Amino acid sequence: AAAAGTGGLLLPLSETEQQRYSELFSRCCPPPEAAAGGSSVGELFRASQLPPDTLHQITEVCGAKRVGYFGPAQFYIALKLIAAAQSGFPVRIESIKNELPLPRFMALKNDTEVRYGTPAEFHGVKFQVPHATLEKNSFKRTDEGDKQDHKSPPMSPICSPPASPSTYQRIPLSYGYGKARTGLEQQHGAPYEVRHSTHQQDGPSSGNYGAKSALTCSTPNRSLSVEREQQDSSTQYSDDPWRITEEQRDYYVNQFRSLQPDLNAFISGSVAKNFFTKSKLPILELSHIWELSDVDCDGALTLPEFCAAFHLVVARKNGYQLPETLPETLLPEYLQAACLKPIRDCALFDSYSEPLPSSQQARDFSRTEKSSAEEVPDSSALLQDGKKDDQQALKASTTLKTIPKEFQHLTVKAAAQEPNALRARPRSRSYSSTSIEDAMKKGEEPPTPPPRPQKSHSRASSLDLNKIFQQNTQAVRSGWLPPPPPALPPRPSVSQTEQPSEVELHPQMNRPPSQAEENSSAKKEVVLAQPPSKPARRKLRTEAQGLETPELSPTINVTSTLPAVKPHLPVQKQSSKQKRAIQTAIRKNKEANAVLARLNSELQQQLKEVHKERIALETQLEQLRPVTVL
Amino acid sequence: MAVCIAVIAKENYPLYIRSVPTENELKFHYTVHTSLDVVDEKISAMGKALVDQRELYLGLLYPTEDYKVYGYVTNSKVKFVMVVDSSNTALRDNSHSSMFRKLHNSYTDIMCNPFYNPGDRIQSRAFDTMVNSMMMQVC
């Protein structure tokens, strides 16, 4: 077929050209068919390493777009055009009339390793590929006409932010890749196939069609025309920016863990707020993201909700517009089914937390109701004792405690959550402290989008504070004072009369005076979790707590063999005695919580009154001030 | 189908006000503002002792020749005011109550959002959608 019959155009093909072209054509086109398979043609064209719009142009010019398939004529013309383009000629019919070298086809290197390696590098390298293949998709679509039911909706969000920096754009795309690749090999539309087979293409040198055999092997596996039709209509694959890839999911789960070790528990609103505020998105958008992701509108995020929220944040930062409603792939049910299954490393947690909630919950709640009259100092002492128990047990078995959500609002972290804490939450929500915890949170680096996991997240990294707190010095504690934001200092003066509550609210400030005499007894425990009302001290290892807590209640049996300065308790088997101790501790904690909550509301009330007084005084001042003449 | 829906904070400033687009929306704002007095009157009439049993739905506050104004107050003294076209007799009183209840639920959902500071203007899209569904469809 030396003559290409497109529009009566006669193309002279040289001997070598003809040979090469027919080789290529037969590669792309299994003999029984008259036309080349679109995907293999696409691969081949991409291997020419021409920019995608050039390829698009070529397709148009060669007439394949018009006739809807790549017949031999179109194919040959396309090859000629590729050669022309590679030689720097414009893509025109005229240019191929000249004598041209053979088109060169380079294969794209196999990037599976690259992708599994550092994602950053992967993004740098593979940017062209996703973009090219996206273009290819549209290009394919025009070629193949109805042969492909390509999903156009996923295309649009990806193509829509063209102005966004390339670094941003490639992230969701490449994640789409990761997802497509890891997941589902078989039933994909052509876009995935095309990409996949492209990636599979090993690198022949230019002009070396040794990969042809590899390609012919791989393409039948993809079963091009058959599977191209099988698009899973309910799911959208690589093109969907709202689909969370495995990598992303792992990252989100780790972030969740850093905020809340129990993956079955919730992140409270204030915690999540601080976390997401660090992403530097405007509050309005964060608010909208929250609205989208908190599906049950309870003011807290479960793991799937958190993943959805985080994903939305990432997407937004990468330039995507937030959707009006939560995309299907981000729904909690969907995510829960998908992501919580592999996350079964909480075997310990499950075993521990299950017996407790059912037994504890009713009991604890009733107790908290009755405990309102309890002495505050006593409860604070108990609280701290209980905390120590908690911490120790925590350290011992790395299990979570079933501390109710109220308490968790104070600690924010490293406390077990009762699985059915939903009941607790309506109550506890009213107790969720806002300013206290916000003021107490220590500054942390903002979380970055998943592509840069090497970034050491301050939350995840263990601080050397362990060493700092090994010394039982008040100087150390006072050394801690500067880090908390300046909102704290005025407090002690206000709350002198409420010193017991202050002990909880400001363990740092008040513990030094109240515990001077108790330091000796403090050398008993190693604890893991943070001090009760210091949510910021996520990584405060046990010394601080052990050193700062007041005398232990003798009823609490703790392993006194542990030296206080030992930073890490060896993992111990949880004895039933410890369990009981923990349960008592939990009960006490809950009682203390109720008391604290009440105190909190009282303080709020006082604050309001003081505020009113202040306003009144200000108005008086205004009146007394001499009238200024304008 | 309301003509205007407003959410008023405890301190009597509007958190959210949305009316059917007409040539004189300010009229609705004024109506809402004047109805606040009636609201205050009603809630103070109950007395402190009855705070717990106070009905949240206040009913018809204020009829004009064109409009009726209905009120609803929450336990935190956030007021919902709805202006309804008098000519629209399709609505019954209990439907007003249910509409207010929906408003109240949406409002609590907004409250759950940690990024929402109480006292801010309400800028939630979900709330907007819900309110739009309750507004009269003016073609």
C-alpha cells in the first residue's frame, strides 16, 4: 500500500518506510481486523514522544479522526506525520511529501518502581505522562467514536485547573494512577489500559522495535477492544480526583492516628479544627469541607470522615474547586468499607476496649451524674492518679482506654474511646473546651499534602522532651511555660479562688506549688499519655506525668518496680489487676470530667458577666470623656 | 413557602437573612426588625420560671395586610423569624412549626461545625440550600 488513499493523496513511501510501517501496522492491528486498535496506536504515538497536541493534530490530519478508525492509509500517514513532527516540520499533509527519516518511537520507561518509591520524584518524572495520557484520552475518544464509553465527567475537573501549577495538578492524577494500578487491573476503560500498557512498555532504543513483541504480548492481556467496553459505571478510576488512593489513605490514617490513636474513635471538632487550620485554607472553605465531610453532623470526625475531609483539603490546595456535595467516593460508608478493613492493627485495642464499654458505660454515666458534688481537690488528685494509671496501662499494653469523650476533650489524645461514644458525645460536646485547648495547643508544623511524606511532621515525630522531663525540676516545667501561648499567664490570677480547677486547667502553673511536697511520691510510675488537661502534649512521655502527678492513691496497684525516670516502659502483659485499676481510674476521670465541665460553665458565666461589666464601664468612660469636636 | 427568613442572634443582630428577591427587600428587613420586639415580648412574658417549658415555636407574631410574621426562639435565645405572604394560604400553622424545626436542625448542624464561631454570620452552603427550599419560588 504505497499509496495512501486519503482524499486522493498519494504518498510515496520508500522501501524501508513501507516495511517499517507495515510492521508497525501489523503490530497495532491484529490481522483479522482491518483497522488498528486505537489503544495500541495511541501507545505507539506516545512512544514517539511528541507532545500530545501534536499527536492530536496528527490524528486529525491523517484522517483517522474523520473516518473514525486507523485504517492502513491513516496509519501510514500518521506515521509519516510523526516523522515530520519529529524532524521539526509542522503537521501538515504537505510536509510529508518530502523525504523524511523514519519516525522514532521511544518507549516510556517503566515507572512502577518509581511510583512506589518517592512520590515526589515520581511526580516530577511522570508529569508529562498523566497529562499526555489525558490528552490521549480525549484524542482517543475522537478517534474511536463510540467504541469507547469514556467517562467525560472525570476529565473535566482534571482539565479545569490548567492554570494551576503543574506540581499541583499532577498529584491527584498520579494518585489516580496509583489507585488504578494497585487496584483493578482488568476491567478498565481504555484510558487505564492505555496508560498501563504504556507503562509496561519497556524501553527499546529508538528505532528498535524489539519491544514490539513485548507489546504484542501485553496488549492481548489487556484485551483491548473487549475490555474497553467494560467500564465499571459505578466507579471512576484514575481520572477521578475524588478517589483516594492507597498512598493517600495511608497518609490520612497516619495523620488520624497522630490525632487519635484509636482508629475506631472520633476526632473532636476542636482538634480537627486546629489540624485543618494549619493547612492555611480560608476558614470559609474549611467550614465547607467540614460540612461536606461530617456526614452525621455530630461535630466529630470518624476515620472515613477524616479521610474525606483531608482529601478535600488536599484537593483544594491543589486547585480543585470544592464540590457542592460530597462525592460518592468520599462517602463514609464507601470509605469505611474500603479502608477500615486493612486497618486491623488494633487487635489489642479491640480486645481491651470491648469488655469495657458495655460494662462501663452505664455505670460510668450514672456515676458522673452523681459525682457533681464531689470535692474538687480530691477529684483532681484522683484524676491525676487515674491518669497515671491510664498512662501506665497504656504504656504497658499499648491499648486504648475507654475514656469517655468528655475526658478526651481535655486530653484530646492517647485516650481510648468507647466505641459507642455516640451517646457520650451529645453531652460531651457541650463540654468541649474551645479556648482552653486552643490556647494550650503547642504550635506544630502544618500538615503537607501526601506527596511529601518525607516531611517530618512534628506531630508524628517524637520529641526529645522525654529527656527534658527526666529531671524532676520545676525549672523544666517553667521552661514549658513559654511555649504555651500567652493566653495562659493571665489565668492564674483570675482563678486563684478556683485553684483546684486550675490544677486541671493549668497543670503546669499550679502543679509546681501544689506538688512540691508530692514530688517524692511521684517517682513511681512511668506513663505514656499526656497530663490530663494538656491536649498539646501528645508526645509528652510519661516522665512529665509521673513527676508531676501528686501522691498515688494506695488503692491503685501500679507496678512500682518501674523507675520514674525510665522513659519507656517495656511492654507488659496487662494483668487483670491493672484492668481493674484502669477501670477505677476511668470512673474517677469521668467524675472529674463532670466537675470540670461544671466549673467550665461557671467560669464561662463569670466571663460573660465580667464582659458585660467591662462594656458598661467602657460606655461610661465614653460618656465621661469630653466630647471631641469634629 | 416563606418570603423572608431570618436568623437573629441573641443580641438581636442578624446572623442570616434571606428574602425572595423583590424590588424592595429592605422592607422585609424592617419587618423582621420590628417583629423582634414582639418576640422579646413573648419570651419575657413567659417568665424565668417557665424557661424550660417555654415553647420554642412562638406562632404568629405580627400580621400586616400583606404578610404574616412567624417566630421561633431557641433555648439559647437565637431567633428564627419567617415572613410569609398572606395570600399564600396553603400553609397551615403546624407546617410553620415544622419549617422552623427544620431551620433549627440546620442551625444546630452549623453549630457542630468547629469552624463556625457562634456569632458569625452564617455562610454555610447547606444552610443556604435548605433555606432556599423553603422560600417561595418566584418565577
